[in-house]
Amino acid sequence: MTQKLATAQAATGAGTPVGPKLHKEYGVAQVEITGVATVNIEGRVDGAAPWVVITTLTSSDAVSVALMTQIRSNVTSFTSGVVNAWLED
């Protein structure tokens, strides 16, 4: 199942967390960066736990990620363009 982590985001900031729907160890995060930005894919094992960086992307790419209870995208640096991000679990 594919879930959106960011839709045409044009500023720094974290997206809304999603919870993977399938019970697998790994999924795929895909990020599209149309300009210049840095995007962290972050996760945590519990709603009270701190966010940890799973991977960092500075260009459009798809990467394998460990699936955690909650996952979000976080644009930590933004200069231009937009950011779209998806999680396939």
C-alpha cells in the first residue's frame, strides 16, 4: 500500500506521520525533489519516542527503509522547487 508523506511541499518542516499498514520489516520510500532541498525520512517505534533519521536524500530517489510504527518525511533544508514523498509498505 502506498501512502503520501509529502505533497508539493515548498518549505522546511515535517510531514504528517503515517503508520505502515502491512507487517513487513522493510518498505520503500520514494522522494521527488524538483529543485534544491534536503529530506530526511524519519521514524519512531512509539508515539512517545523521539524521531530518528532513517535516511537523508538530496535528490530524487527511492530507497529501502526499515518500517517503524510511525514514519514521516522532514524537509530540513529548502531552497527551491517542491518535495513529494511516498512510502510503499
